Amino acid sequence: SAYKAEYSDRGYATYESPVWLKPEECSTLPDEDWTSEYNAWYYQYQPDHAPSYITKQVYSGYNFEFHDNWKVASTSFSSYLPCEYGSFDKVSESESVTDGYMTAAPVRYPVSRFVSAVGELMERSMNHYCP
């Protein structure tokens, strides 16, 4: 599928990706027949790609890209960066990063979010929850 091709081009998969490794019980629904008949849209939902309206700012003169990250004040950066670095090209998030370019994206509370994520993974692992 086109989504899996994007995964191959990018070189990484998201948790929701159909190619993300999961235990067998997480890869299938309890009632596949019912779902295919009454809930067919479920099989069409494959969020392993950025929507076309998600863009990034590319500052060619500085070999620099800025990737928005919603809900972490990224619009503040988006307003500041043109003042500091001048004009930019707004391109799709799915476009590859040019070799030699630095990328930046804001993250809210990165250490506490990482610790929380590790705790969540440990809890799921110990309790045999699906990832």
C-alpha cells in the first residue's frame, strides 16, 4: 500500500503503523467477520503518514528545517524563526530532509515524557498488554 511505501522511504514506523510489530492477538480483532461487514472503515484507517496539511519550514540559506509539533507552542517558534532567519519554503512534512540540513522540533517536557513513556512500556510489558 502507499502508506507502507512511505514507511519504507522514511525508514521508521509509528506505533499505529500496520508494519509496527505487535503480538498476534493485537494484530487481529476479536471478530474480523463482523468488523469487515459492519465496520469496514476500520480497515481504511492507516495513520502511518503525515496529513497533507502538515508542513515544515525549510530555511535554505541556513541548511535548517523546523518541524511543527502541535500543542507544544510550536506556533511561537514559527513566528520567531522568520524574524531571525528570513524567508523560508513551506513544504510537506513527508518530503525528505536534505542531506546536511539540521532539523529542529519543539518538545514539551522531554525528560518527563520519556520517563513516562518508559514506565508505560514497562507496565504494558509486565501485564502483557498489547502495545
